Amino acid sequence: MMKLAKGSFNKTFKLCMDNEVNIIARIPHPIAGSQHYTAASEVATMEFIPTPRVFAWNTEPTHPVGSNFILMEEAPGTQLETLWHDLSPKEKIAVMKDLVSLEKKILSVSFTRYGSLYYANEPIPNTSIAEITGDIPPETKQVVKKRFVIGPSHHHASEYNKVAPFLLPTEPTLSAPHVWHTDLYAGNVFVSNNNNNNNNNNNNKRIPCIIDWQGIFAAPLLLKTRNPGLIDYDGKILLKQPGNIKDLTSDEKRKIREQMSRTILLYLYETQVAKEMPLLDNVLRFKHGRTRCHPAHFVGDTWDDVIYIRQMGFDTACPMQFTNKELQIHLEECEGWNEVQDFWDSVAGLVGRDWWTSNELYEDALAFF
């Protein structure tokens, strides 16, 4: 058994069987959410997408293992995070195009209800038959109806419902329920070990698998979509080398090249999205879209500040009200969370959240810590 990672929500292990088959075991932390709802929704979502096959899962406290768990097959290919910094600009662009192709397939399917996806035979209360829309064969729609249901989200869906009229656009296509991965950073993307990408008939050849669908539920695109983490860039925009490039130190040149590479990749991604997925492009460019997507992140800058509310077209008090006890519980549960996130954000270009760094940045990372 080999420990692979310990994140904010899960511990992950690789189990090496005697027959040389590797199985991934994941044990969720208590803060991952309602133990049964979280796991039940994730395994159903993983089959719907599909992603690595789930062999077994458990949420019963009386299980002999003594813990909740999900056992799944090992993702094919190589984790993109381990080689992203070593890829050439051309290779990164190829991966980006494959990612857009995969997002296009996911975007082509929408649901008729908001909520988490579950198996129809799971004892989940208040569920409805899962109905999908889009350019989908009728037989596929029937399979989904029989196999899955849409039920309560293990997130604060009731609170979203209170603010939804203020956040969601009136255009039906922008508020339609979609299952969308919200954490597409390089650690969750696997790429094929075959670097030959000349086969134009297999657009997703470089990305055979995306992992970590925990917490994903059918929701309006506006509240879920964002630029993928491996593409997103909020640093200095630089499309060409400065005139004094020859006078800069090797370290300064390296930073310039990194800024140019990330700027160009983001520009090409946004261009590709506009070409291939006009709907997603409209969502990403929607007025005040970022603020609407993260009501919790921006609550102090919107509902408490009437100027921001009016800029978004609102002139009302916050529809969400919390008791002092609820606020106290929230503070206790998130103690230290913001500090941890700020730390990881500050070292994002140097070290990943799983403590991985590239060979090129290893000495810098070592000196930093």
C-alpha cells in the first residue's frame, strides 16, 4: 500500500494487488460533507461521466473496514501535474484543445432539475427521475432515466435557492442544470502516455481521464463554470518579449517566458471556447459573473455594500439570514481555513497543494521552505 495524497477532503492510497492490478482507495475526511450523500453522489456521477470504474464503496459505520471509503480503478495515463512544466508550448496547446473538446461533450448534456446525481436504487429521499436533454440518442436518455435520479445536494442547496433569483440570468440556456467539473487543475487531469497526437479522429487522446468528481452536482452553468485551473492566469499579461530581454538575468528570463506562456495559453483557450462553445463563452463573460458565481466569497462585498448591489441591479436586503448560533458554528468549522488557502495561493507557482514541484523549480522551493 502506498500513500498518494492527503488533501483537504480526502486521504488517497494506492493498493498494489498480487495480480499486478492497482486499486485506488480514497477515505473522505469528515469535512467533505454528509458521508452517505457525498459518496453516493460521487460514485453515480463517476459512472455517468464516465471516469475510473468504482469497484466498491461504503458509508456504513458498521463496516469491518471501520471507515467510509471508495475503491476505484487506477486512472489510465500520467497525472498531468507531474509533467506539465516540462511540456513544450505546442504540447500544452494540444492538451488545452483536448480539454476544450472534452468540455464540449460535457456541455452538450443538461438536466431538467438541479441537484446531485444518485443511483435510482439508493434510498435517497426526495428524488426525481434524472432526465437529460440535448442532442442525445433516445435510448441513452432511457438508460439514464432507469439508472439515475436527481436528489438533494449535500451542499447548502436551500441557501442557493434563496439567492438564486438575484444571481441567475433569465436566459434559460444560461441557467440550465449542468454537471460541470469545478477543479480542473493539472492534478485532476490525466494524459495519455502516447505522445503521438497526429490522429485527428481522436480529439481526446491526450486526456483519457479526469478525476475527483466529489461534490459535483447539476447546477446552473453560471454558478459552476470558470476557466480550468491549469489554464487560468491572473498575472501580468505578456504577449511578446520586452526589448531588453538580452540584459535580463536567467531567472528574470525564465519568469518572462512563464508569463508569456501562460498568457498565450489562456488567450488561445478563450479563443477556442468562443469558437467551439458559444454558450460557455457567454457564461464566462456574463456581466458580474464572477460575483454571481461565488456568493459566499463575495458576501461581504455585496449584501453589506449597497453600491455593489445596485451595480448588479439589486436594491434589496440579503435574502439569506443566519442565527448567531449558525454563525458561531461556521466560524469554528472554518477556523484556519482562509489562512491555509492564502498560503497555497501564495506558492501556487512554486509548489502544488500536494507538495509537488517540478525539477526546474525544486531548488527554489527548497530555499523557500
